[in-house]
Amino acid sequence: MRWESRAKAALALARWTGGLVLCVLLLVAEAAADELPPLGTALVGGEFSYVVRRSDSLRSIGSRYGVEPTALAAVNGFAASARLRGGRTLRIDNRHVVPRAVARGILINIPQRYLFLFRGGKADVAYPVGLGRPSWRTVTGKFTVIGKRTDPVWTVPESIQREMKREGKEVRSCVPPGTGNPLGSYALDLSIASYLIHGTVAPSSIYAFQTHGCIRLHPDDIAALFGRVEVGEPGEIIYQPVLLARLDNGRIFLEVNRDIYRKAGDAMLLVRAWAETSGLDGEIDWRQATAVIERREGVAREVDRAGGRLSLWRH
């Protein structure tokens, strides 16, 4: 990101010379030249109540609705280590910024752990996903859906067979359909070699980084997605931990996710650059924005001066 290195140089020069105006001018010029990620214009998810079942945990609820257990605990005023009581009502906030508008197709943002399906230029549905662990990263890039399979057979890649051998597990080259098949009941084959979007027999692994790179969905979500996606559907996997959105009603939301693969730059520099190039600097409550960046809780929080001040301490 050339804009970031130039911005850091501008900040250093500004501190040495006291030239705040010079810093801003350099930052804006470099950001415009190198094309910052697009400013978001929409959210998915919402705020709602959930009645805890006896089998629930913060992890299982967070996996289903796309919320970190720590964020779920914080918004409800208790420790992340607390045990849940059946019948208790929780407040859930799983709002997320849609990274960009796509005419049609699938967009997967790795740090968000979310898959968005676009129709008519809008995110029609969005699902939390499981993605590659840091030692076996999900790749970025464009793809096409090249096949659809129900009750898929899993042809185990040689790299995973080698891992099975290293870990002393039974080495299998092929896993038939059934309860022991980690692909679940549905799979979408992608043009990226060996990559699938598929279901799972372990729903609690959703919204985590545990796979060998593939994109894993809750059984109910993959069933719904499978029925809406056709062979030839375009898609893209991106890596964008920080997302800023200005909605049609003027509200401004900031979402900061963990930089799980350690690929991103300075979050505050990025938000400042966005604000300057979009004319939002005077509209943002920077105290609130700083808190959102520090928490990195992966939920869209309002940071405009009108609403941000109200939401700073309620979470």
C-alpha cells in the first residue's frame, strides 16, 4: 500500500515541521493516486434479542450469527468466560459493513469471515463462514463457480494427506458422503484449484479460522446458497480488515476486524485517509473511531458525531 508509506512519511514530516496542512495535503494526494478501498454504503445484520437454550454457549451463538464471543459478552455486560443460563435473553448486534457493491456474484472478505451474495448491485444475503487458519491461509483473488454437488465425495488433497500422516491419523484419499464427511451435504466447486464453498458437520467451526483454505458454511446457510447459485457464478475473495461506510441517511459506521493473516497496514491511517478523501473528517467522532479501532471486535459501530457519542459507552 504505497499510500500508507507516503502517509507515514508525511506524518513524520509534519511532526518535525509542525506542518499539519502539509501532512494532510500529502496524505490526500497519495491516497487518491493509489486508490483506497471503496467507501461502503450499506450494512447487513442488525440488533435483536435471542433467548438462550440449554445447549448454547457464547461460541455456538457467535458462530451462528457472526459475532465474536468477547463482543457478544461485552454488549451484554458480562465476562466472556461466563456460563450462560437457559432462558436468559441476550442482545445480539451482528451488523457488518458490506465491503463494496458488486453487480452480481459472491464476495468473501477474509477478516470479516463473511460471504455476501449480490443481486442487482446489492448484497441480497450474507452468511458467516469458516476460513483458513493462519498456517493454511485462504487465498485471495477472483473465481468462478464451476460445479455444484449434493452429498459430495471429498477427494482429499495430497497436502492434507501429508498432514494426516504427520499427525498420526488414518491417511484417507477419499471420504464418501455421510456423517463423517467434513464437506457436509452441499459443495460448490471453484475455479481456484482444490477450493470449495461447502457445508460442515461441525457448525461451531463457523466464524473461525480452522479450515485448510476452503470456505465453510453452516448447514442451513449452504443449503440456501446452493439453491441460489448457478454454475458460472462469478466471485472474489478479498482481504480487508477495516471498513468504513456512509449510509444514505448520513450515518457513518466503522468496522475493524482482527488482521488474522498480518497483511494489513495501520488502521487509523486508513480511516483518516478515507475521511479526508471523502470529506467526512468533520463528521466523524474521532474518540469513538479510536475506540472501535482499539477493540477490533468485528462489528459495525456508529462513529458519526450525531450517533457515535451515544454509542461509545453502551457497548
